[in-house]
Amino acid sequence: MVKIQIENFSKKYKFVIIILLLIIITIFIWILNLKNNIDRNSYALLLKWSAIINNNILERDKRIKLKIGDIVRTVSNKALVVLEWWDGSVTRLWGNTTVKINNLYFSDDLDKVNISFELLNWKTWSTVISFLWKGSYFNETFNDSVAAVRWTIFDLDLSKNYLYVVNHQVEITNKKTNKKILIQEKKPFNIQTFNFIPLDIFIKSFKDKTWEALNYKIDKNLFNWLEKQIQKDLDNLIDISDLDINWILKNNKKKEELYLKVLKAYQQLNFVKSDNEELFKKKLELKNVLIKLSNNENKEYLLKNTFYDFNDIINKKEYWALNNLLVILNENSDLVNKLELDKAIDIKKIPKYIKSKLINIKSILINRIWKIENTDVKSILDSTDNLINKSIDSINNHFKNK
């Protein structure tokens, strides 16, 4: 009798185990399908008047999936189409514009982004929000040239033959001559003559003020919307406050796992500016860890990107953020020195009391600072020791009060 009960119990136990295994397998398959069902597509969206993809008429406010080889054309001079790339970047097509899609690839964590399209006529405005590493690119080709983007917003107009970088930079390469030119922000460039256009002439004779105003307004709304979405889900971004980074750096597997997690989180914040204090602090926090986890080449990319953060802080007068940013620059001073920080920032814009904090990274500036005709900077450097101490005290007090 006891033997029969034991056998029955054993059968029931096996049955329960089988049911549990089936449940676990079902959940695993569901999670796998959920991951695979993430929408990794890019879309064309008609906002005004009419447009076509290949031979298909677009319906207003209805997204149409983009494919390699697609030709998108706006019809009439009042049409407006938005190409929504999967990473959140956008390209807008004004009236009578035609583009051809050449490449569409995004890895899940946005470690690799490959976007390429050709502008066949008229003009586009692109707002690129992702951080692009080596192997990643956002390229717009036109005529015999290619505009290669890293972190920027830019306006390309074939009708008036200009490229205007709203912020950051674009590198143009002439495919026939292989001549490369780096175009900095607010430096209008003639894509026909391959020469820069004086700003006053550009504003008077080239610039489309209506097109620019429209895009500034849409970009502002886009960034506000993106920030609100991140703000809603901020608690679910990776928490790195309690991580032992030094221990993780010694474990290649753990390092790679954390790198991908931090990168995915950072990509959501790459576009954030210093006027959003909470998100910008989080962005710099993630960037600091990401630099530690990256190889030297990617560290350089990140530090160059940090120069833009620096300029953004100065331009917006959000000086509170300098302490957070200086932590990154100080910890990577050798690389920063190699990348020539002084050529990437406008020292003349920096207030006198803020310049003293830059002494904390004086090794970066000291070798070339004398070339800058700025007596304020020179006088500050004359009292280096005192200012270094003040700077260190200021930074330490800043973090103690957090």
C-alpha cells in the first residue's frame, strides 16, 4: 500500500515538473517572440499635400515602411514628408524633393547604425540623434559627393547648392577627386564650388528662412517629445550608481555585457542638452562609464562628442554642468590633450570665473593656450596653483552638496 502511494506521488511529481517545464518554455518563447517583434523598420510619413514611394501614392498621416531601393518623391512645392529612421533620427523632404534609400541597418543596441540615401533633387533637413561609432554612418549622397554625419543637424539644398550645418559638423567628400572638407556649424558651404560662403552673403542670397523656421519648430517639438518619453521611463534606465567598475573591467564577459547595456541606455540620451538638468546629468553619468568600458578608438569618439556638450553648456550658460563634465575630461586628460580641446571650444565665450575651473585640466590647454589672444586666460594661468586648489575645492563641494 505504501509502495503504491509512493509510486502515485512520484507520478504526480513528474507530471508537475513537466507542466512547469512547459510553462517555462512557453514564457521563454513568448519573450523571444516579443524581442523579435520589436519594430526595427524606418518609415515615410506624409504631413502635407502629396508624395509617392516608387509608384504608390502616400496617404496623409499614414506611415509606410521604407525599403532599400525605395524612391520617395514629394509632389508640389508645398509638400512635406518625414523619413523616420528607427533610431529616432529624422530627415524631412520639402516640396519637389526626391531621395533614394540606399541602406537601412540598425543593431538592437544601436552599436551599429548604417543609414545612406541619395538626394536626387531639391532639399532635405536631417536631424541625427544617435551616437555613431566606428562602423556606423549616416550618409547623404548627392551629385558626386557624400555628406558624412556624426552628431548633427544639417540642411542640404541642391537648388541653391549649399550645405548648412546647424550644429556640430559634417564631412563632405568629393567622390571623383577624393577631396575631403570638414564643415563646422554655422559655416555655410557651396557644394558646387566646394568653397565656404560668407555668412552675410548666405543669409542674404541663399538661406531659406521659411524652411529653416519650420524645421527649428519641428525639431524643438521632436526633442521635447523625446525628453518626455525618456522622463516617463527614466527609472527603468540602467542604474550604475552601485557598480564596481574596476572589478567589471577585469572581467571581459561582464565588461561586454555592461557595455551593451550602458550603450543602449546612452543612445536614448545622446541628443539631450544641458538645459534639461536631470537628463543631462544622467547622460554624462552614462557617458563616463561608457568611456571606461570602450576601447581607445571609441573613447576618442565619445570625447569628441563631449566637446559638443562643453560648447552647449557654454552657449546655454548652464555652468552648473561643467563640474560634471570636467570629471570626464580630467579622467581622460591624455586623450583629451591629443584631441586638442582648445580647438574645439570657444574660450572667449567662457566667463572669467568659469575659466578658473578649466585650470584643473591645464595640461590640456597649457601647450597651446599662449596662441590665444586672451589676457584673461593668461593671467589666470599665472596663478595656477591657487586656482587649481580653488577649482578642486569647488568641485569637491559641489559633489558633497548633492
